[in-house]
Amino acid sequence: MDTQLITYLIPFSGIVALAYAFVKANWVNKQDDGTELMQEIASNIADGARAFLRREYRVLMIFVVVVAVLLGMANLSQANSSWLISVSFVVGAFCSGLAGFIGMSVATKANVRTTHAARTGLAPALNVAFSGGLVMGLAVVGLGVLGLGSLFIAYSGIGWTTIKVINVISGFSLGASSIALFARVGGGIYTKAADVGADLAGKVYEGIPEDDPRNPATIADNVGDNVGDVAGMGADLFESYVGSIIGTMVLGSAFIGVFAEMDGIMEIGAVLLPLILAAVGIIVSIVGSFFVRV
């Protein structure tokens, strides 16, 4: 197969993942969300989670802009780099935050629908829960492959050497890591503080069972679970995913340096192999999701 065609199929697989995630998210939204009390509690949790992320992301935007400017200035005159590494950094940070936001948005809807579905049986509950989690996974891999593949095509089209392209793309991983650091730590601190606060206020002082709807702190506890264990973990998974891909691409570029007399197809293949495997993995994972049963 033509190398250029393979290069364009890589980001296309990311689009396929995001499209299937959109389909599954719509399916989750159409499921019954239970009684009025369940809807009220779920709505409060969703509102709290969105408010936390809006506040957190506003602060992170300042950090991303400052670091992007510094990265661009530091790489302005580098031979094997470019100021465009700041663009990679911003795109990586955006995709990391977006992956966490998509996962959390679907989780706040899937949670109450899974609870209601569990009233009728294990199979319906698993179907809703798995579909909600599938959206998060597909968002992570879809945005990762789409971002990396698109940047590789854009930078390669400039006429840079493969090593320079990899150096500039590495900013994508740095941006993802930066968001993951703050999202995981910030969300983790919030969820632990809310969990302990809910337990102290409810079980210890008032004798209310854990996660009882009569305890207002239970809402904060569940908000923390969504922003920390879903949004924060989504950004963390995204960072690990793209970091491992870019790290292997760096090894591929080192492979080129050792075997300098390879033909062009072998050169590009050594770098693209991690992205090709990730793209194939997306398709296989989507097919595999149809076989999940109780």
C-alpha cells in the first residue's frame, strides 16, 4: 500500500473512533434516567462537575498560553526544531482536556441510567455502563491518533526531515502531560476532600448512611468522583497513550539514524509503525465492543 495513503488513513481512524463515540453517547442519552428524585440528584452532580471543570480549565488556559509562548521562543532558532512546537503543545493540551470533558459529560449521564437499568437486570445495566465507558476510551484514542496523525501530515508537508518532525510533534505529548498533571491532582484533591467531608458530616456526626441522598455532601462526593476519577483519569490516560506512541516514534527516528542508508519507505515506516498499530487497534476495539455480554 502507498505510504502516503497509510499516512492519511491514520487520522481517519481517529475520526472513526470519535464518530462511534458520538453514536454511543447519543444512545446513552436516550436511555431512561429513572425517577424524578434520581433525575434531580443526577442533575445536581452534573451541574457541580461542569462548574468545577469550567473553573479549572480557565486557570489552565493561562498556564498553557504562557508555556506555549516560552516553548516557541526557546525553539525559534533551533536547527532540528521550530517555534511550531508551541502549536503542538497547545493542540495536545486541548485534546487532553477535551478527552476528559467528553468522558465526564457522558459519565454523569450514564451513571443514573445505569442505576435505573439495574432495576430490571444485570445485562441492561452492563450495556449502559459499558457504553458510557466506551465513549471515554474512544475519545482518548480517537483524539490521540487524530491529533498526532494530523500534525505529522502537516509538518511533513513543510519539507522537514523526519527527525525534526518528531522533535516538533513531541510538544503534543508535553501539552497532554501538563493538563493531565493538573487535572489528575486537582480533581483527586477535590474528590478525596469531598469524600472525607461527606463521611464525617454524615456518618460520624449525623449517623446518616454513606451516599444517602439526605446528606448534601454526598453530591460533592459524587462530583469529585466525576471530576477526579473520570475527567482527571481521562486526561491521564490520554497523556500515557500519546506519550507511549511518541516515545516509540522517537525510537523509530533513532533507528533511521543508525541505518542511514535505508530507502525512504523504510525510513517513514520505522516512524509511522506506532501510529499504524494504534490506528488498527482502534478498529479492532470497536469490533470487539460488539462481543461484550454478561
